[in-house]
Amino acid sequence: MSKTIDVTDLDIYYSKFLAVEKATMVIEPRSVTALIGPSGCGKSTFLRSLNRMHEVIPGAYCTGSVVVDGQNLYGKGVDPVQVRRKIGMVFQKPNPFPTMSIYENVLAGVKLNNKRLKKSDADDLVEGSLKGANLWNEVKDRLDKPGSGLSGGQQQRLCIARTIAVKPDVVLMDEPCSALDPISTLAIEDLISELKENYTIVIVTHNMQQAARCSDKTGFFNIEGTGKPGKLVEYDDTTKIFNNPSQKATEDYISGRFG
Ligand SMILES: Nc1ncnc2c1ncn2[C@@H]1O[C@H](COP(=O)(O)OP(=O)(O)O)[C@@H](O)[C@H]1O
Ligand SMILES: [Mg+2]
């Protein structure tokens, strides 16, 4: 559980278009790394390349390396399905399976991975995952009801429960709060702070207060113009990025001068 992600010279393409150029960063375990930057600078693209979700888009590929636990995820013979099992992802819009019960939603990822589970083990896994996602108390009396009956914030925590039920090492989150109200957002931020005890967390956010509140490290991506590749401009401790960045572009961005 909880692994270092060592990214070196990652060039990320959509066919001929270079979307992110030469990204290099070491993402620490048991910590939250936030990725910020203006729209279109490649945050989501970079995030999806960390668990080989990028290449599901036709023509999309990358070069360079992403090493987790001594293994280059892009090395020969690496099974992307296994990679995605160890490096889970939570999306912007909560996406529980609407016709499945809360219980079945938690197990959906585990089932996809072909795990046969005894009923008692499944019950334990559902309870543990929902507790891990700070949702258990709110849903324990209605586990058989559809996941779609929950509020947006609860649905997002259900999706997080589904992700951690698979027992990943890393959890990637792409703007997980952008569809949520402020109270649900704070609940998810609290949860992120708890999850970092056990997982490596990487979160894309357009909310700089959120990055400042809940991350240990921050990476600032920027783009020089349309058609140009996004670049990781600065990566450092979150307090450094927000109080005393080294790059002018970072300072301009965090002080709201553009983006
Ligand atoms: N499926 C796609 N096909 C082609 N280009 C894409 C695709 N998704 C994103 N892009 C392009 O890649 C660049 C980075 O996009 P994205 O990673 O979504 O940025 P961000 O998440 O920072 O807003 C943009 O120029 C965007 O238009
Ligand atoms: Mg994005």
C-alpha cells in the first residue's frame, strides 16, 4: 500500500499533438499531491497517464517512464488492467452504477477484477470500504437501495469506497469536488486527508484554496499558448508554492493574474 511514483521525461500525445512535454516529478507516498494550472494545460492528461487510462483514447500514447515500486508501468509486458487495479481513479462527476445497490456499487470494481468472494468477506469489504470513505454511518441501514438515491457528495464518497475496495496503492482524483456543494466538498477534503495515511493521493483541482488546504506537494502546470504543450513549471511543497514560488508564472497564477 502507498507507493512512490517516479515520473521521468513523460511526453504525452494525442496522435501527433504533444499535450504534455517532458514531465518529471517524484510523487511521494502517504501524501497528497495537487496538480493545478489553467484549463487545457494537461492536468487531466497527465493524471490519466499515471495509470494508463490515457491510452484508451484512440491514437493516444506517451513516451518516457512512470516507475511505481521499481516497475515502469510502460515497460514491456506490463498489463494495463493490473496497473489500473493498483492505481485507482475517481472522476469529476460522481459515477455510481445507477441500477446497482449501494452494496453492489462498492463491490463493482472488485467484481470486475474477477474476485470471487464469500458473503461474509464481501460484507466485511463493503463495511470497511464505506468506513474508509466516511460513508458507512449514513448508508448502513440502506445498503440494498440504489446508489443513485444518494446526494452528490455521498455518491462521490461511494465512488471513493468503490475505488478503495480494490485495495489500490494509489488513488488519482480528477477534480473530485467540482460537481459538489461546499459542505460536501469539505467532507471529501477531510476524507482525502485521512486517505493519505494509507494511499498515495494525486488530485487535480482548479480550486487553489483546496490545493492549499489538503495537499502536501503541489505541481503547477502551464501552457504558453494554444497548440503548445503543457509543461510542469514548478513542483514543490504546497506551502512553498503558495507563499514563495520560484517561478514568476506560478506566482502570477496563484495570485490570480491569469488562468
Ligand atoms: N481526447 C482528446 N483528444 C485530443 N486532444 C485532447 C483530448 N483530451 C484533451 N485533449 C487536449 O489536450 C490538452 C490538455 O487537455 P486536458 O488534459 O484536458 O487539460 P486540463 O485537464 O488541464 O484542463 C488540451 O489541448 C486538450 O484540448
Ligand atoms: Mg481536466
